[in-house]
Amino acid sequence: FDFAAIEKFGGADVAARFREALITGEKTTDDDAKVLEKALYEFCCSHGCINYAHWFFPMRYGSGATGMTAGLKHDCLIDADWGAPGIPGLKPMKTCMPRGRLFTGETDGSSFPNGGVRVTHQAAAFTSWDRGSPPFIYDGTCYIPCSFVSHYGLSLDDKTPLLRAQDAVNREGLRLLKNLGGYSDVKQIISYLGWEQEFHVVSKEAYLARPDLRACGRTLLGAPPNKGQQMDLNYFAAIPPCIKTCLDEVQLELLKIGCPLNVFHNEVSPGQHEICPFFTVTNISADLNQIAMQMCSDIGAKHGLVFLFHEKPYAGINGNGKHNNWSVGTDTGLNFFNPGKTEKQSELFAVALACLTYALNQHNTVIRNSVAHAGNDHRLGAQEAPPAIISLYPGTTFEAKVKEIIAGGPLAGYYSGGELLDAKCATLNDLERGLEDRNRTAPFPFCGNRFEFRAVGSSQNCSFPMAMVDTVFADGMRALSELMEGGASLRDACAQIFKENERVIFTGNGYSAEWPIEAEKRGLPNLKDAVAAAEAFDSDENKALFERMGVYSGEEVDARREVFLENYVSCLEIEASTLVEMIRTGVEPAMMADIAVYAAVDKSASVFTSRAAAYALVTTSTDELAAAIAGTPSSDVHATAIYCRDVLKPANAKVREATDAAEGLVKKTLWPFPNYTSCTLGHHFNQKKA
């Protein structure tokens, strides 16, 4: 239901006013709201759609999710004909969009994660259409993307802070361009996002046969396969036929709702793949990612497949990320992060980099927290994803430019495009390389015309990390504007910001053992796990940032931290109890059946004694885990999260180590769960017909 549809079903005047309101922030008038409601109803009718849903995004986090984490209920496009004769309650029904329901809905806020903001006897919460994100029709329902707030207007979701942060980018961006001069034609500053969604695929049969995948979204035990990803055979290889058929259908369905996939391919580890759409405005892109995850799950089910969005479905092979390619631009077509070919554009690029350098250095813990959750702890810093240390990679050439600016050099002089490379083949043209090399070890590298936030987890809603990125960047623009408004020249203000925040720039190998040591010398935070990140989130400094930018109140920051810790505890407690159940009801019976064969022959033989020792270790470590579960404190969620991290998680790992060793000894037909080879490769030739 985009501008073209609004114009078709509501008229050119309403469409023009609606478009202008998205730029100015003006509220939609009652008269125009009535027209838009009728227009959306007619749009739905033209597509055979009879239901609508306020589609919102609670603070659910994503660990273990097999689809979107959004909330919705299906309402029928029907209402009483209140103008018809008769007493209330006996009015005839008519098909329509019920008055006022396009823009506002009401539901129970206490049944969603809220950090104490809502309770059962004070539960009211409201959904409100994000006018900047077009409704779309999927599976017979019109999805209306919405914010979700409490009775008192406090955020209960991931979308509201993103919309506030986008407002901050617009406000501080216009302020900055006014201080720069020469941009009087710009009316709006826009945040853009292009996501790269990674996932693993497993057969329905293997998924249902593994309690850990069903309960946790990842395997809690599993010996490594003899052949994993050692030979680099999977990346960009031919997609298995059953997956290709499924992804073709995903691509078609996404195109119908205005989300054209321009890439899908095999990823690095066995059974792993990726889809990527075109760039669009950040709030729209984040919404499309959520429905794309749901479509993958729905369509996958038709093909006998399950999509795993957990950050680490399998130990020992690469996990899943969701790289967020982010940029900021103007309504006139300028991209802050495109160095361009002109002096003016090159200067704007340097200005934007100064603001970003300030943002990532001064608000380092905010960015770290935006990707912190139980699932991502298994991935960050594991030689497959960026480390937990947040740094900025602008490229080695621009790093030298930063030093030149600090030393008194001009802002301009760094331009797009690199040298031509001689391919040394008669049939190949010369290759124009990028100005900077690609750094896959950096959490925030420059990619030619954007920055790629590589640390985002696969199961996350893009809205929260992008809200944090937009917030800190807006504050960087504020800081630069204040220096200029205080009398500093643009060049000197940028030089000062670069000098004071240069420590966050790192162009080396983020996977190296030397980098954490160097980062500590620089004073950069190294919040190694999600609990440590959460502990830093609600600092007075961070609360001041959010209030200054209008993104969160102090109460909302505290609530977000509380929700995070509750989610972390739930994830680890579910994993621990699931693992104990798998051992008691599956692994131990298999081990007993296996060892009985050897016991009947010769208990002194090494084949018996080695198994007896290995199997006993499984049981004793599981006993320890069960005792640790029983000892979990419940009085304070922070203390419980620390206990889960420091006690339950190591106990889980100890059980896993013993069990994975036992898997290599138990007769294959006795082992109760599909092994890694079956999970990652077993579905490849199962051509399912939808």
C-alpha cells in the first residue's frame, strides 16, 4: 500500500499530503484518515484480502526463534453499520475498515516483555501505524506495521526507538548541513539499511527428532562431522535443488510485497545459506526482514524444511549473522558515506566519518549492547564473526587521511574509485578495484558507500541495533554542530573530533590475539559476553545520550535492560533443562544398551573399560548440571543472569564435551538423535513438492 496505491484508491491530493507529512512530521487530518482507511479497504478488496492485522515488534529478542518475533492478531474487515436503523447490538454488518483502526489499536501490554512497565492490573498498551512503512498483504491478511507503547507512551517494542532515532538523525543532520552551508535544498535526512540474512536449513524429520533444535533453536550436543567446512566447498557452491526450489518461492513471495531479493546463495558452512534484498529506508527494511524470516519458515514447512535463524545452530562450524549495511543520505540523493568525485562530496564524507568516529568511541557500550544476547555470545569473537570489541574500520587509506586532517590537512581529498588492475588476460577487461580492501574481521567496516555492521545476530530484529547506530550517529552530528556553533571552523572541528576519538579506528586483524591487548591499551571496552554488555547499558552516560536524542527515557532504558536479562536467563535455563532431558531419556539409555554388548563378552577388555569411563563421565557431569539447575537463584534477575553465565553455561559445556566423546563410541543405530552430517547434509537431495 505505497504512494501509488494511495493515489489510485484515495486520490492524488491525499497522496501528496500524506507524502509531505512523512517529511514534515505533520499529523494526518481526520478527513484524510477517513479517506486512507477507505482506500486501504478497497486496496485489500482488490487483492481478495478479508483480514488486517496491527503488526508490532515486542522486545522478544530472537534466540531460538524459527521465524519472525513480531506480534499480530487477525481482525476481519467488517464492522456494524452504525448508521442503519435498529437498536445497538442488532445493527447489520458491513465490510469495511473499522473507523480509526488503521491508525490505532489496543492490546494487553503485560503479556509481552516489558521490564516492569506493564503489570496485569495496569496492562493497557497501544499499537500505532508507522506511516513510513507501507502495509502489505501476505497470506490473506493486510499487515499494518506498528509501534507498540504503554498506556503512558513508554516503548514496549523495537520499532518505537528506531523511529525516534531516525527522527534524531533527521533533526541533527539538517542542523549539521545548515552549519556546513550549501545544502539549502535538503529537506530530510534519511537512514538506510540493507540486510544480509544468514540461516541454516534442516529437514523437518531431523528437526523434529532433536529436542534441542525444537526448544532452543540450536544443538546442545553433537560430535563434529569428519567433513565440515574444512575444504571451503560450500561457499557460493551450487544450491541443493530442494533449497533452490524453496528459495525461488521465497523470492517470488517477497517480490509481491515490495521486497525484491537481489541475492541468495550458499554460505560457508554446510546447510547454510543467505538472502539479501535491495537497500531501502531503515524502518521499512527492518520490517521486511521480519516478514522475510516468517516467509522462509512458512514456505520451508511446505517443502519439508526448517530454517534455523539461531546464531550458532551447530558447534564447530560457522554460525549465522545478519550483516546490517547502513548509510545516511538526503532526500536530494546525497549519500553521506560516498566519497564521490567532487571536493564538496569528499568533504561531506570526511565530516560524516568524524561524526561516526565520535559516535563509536563515545558510545561504544551502546553499540556493543545492541548485538548482545544469549545466541550471539556463541558467535562474536569466534573467528567467524567480529570480536566483541567495537571498533571502526574506515580503510587504511582513510586512516592515513585522518592523521593528515589531525595534522592540519584539508578535509577533502579522499575520493571514490581505485586503481585499474591489469587482469593479464586477453579476454578480460581491466578491473577497477575499490579504494579500500574488505575487512571481514571488523565489526563496523567501510564498504565503498556504506558501513556494514557485521556483529548483528541472525535472529535479531534489525530495528534495535539500527536504532542504536542512528542514535549515536545523530549524537556525533550534534557534537560537531556544537563545536561549529561555538566558533570552530569545520576543518578544525573535524580535526578535534578525530584526534579525541582516534582510538576507535582499527584497520588490522580483529581476529588476532594481539588486538584485545591493543584495545585494552587504547582503553576500549571489551564486554566479552551479553551480561557484561547489559550491565553497561543503563549507565548515567547512556541514559543522558538517549534522553538528549529523544530515543529513550531513563525508565525505558531500565526496562530494556530488565527484559534483556530475563531473556538471557530464560534461554540458558531452557538449554540446561533440555540438555538434562536429552541425556536422561536418550543418551544414557543408548549408552547402557551399547555397553551391555561389551559387558557380556569381557569387562576387562579395553573396548569395555574405555566406554565405561566415557559413559560414566556423561552421567556424572549431567548430575552436576542437574544440581546446578536446582541451585539457580530466583530473587534478582541480574544475579540469576550472572549465575546462568558463570555456573549453568560451563556446566552445559562440560556435559556436551563428555556426550560428544560418547557419541563417537556408541553404536550408530543406538544413538537417539540425528548427527551433524544428517542435519547439515541429509536434506540436500530430498526434492519436496509444495
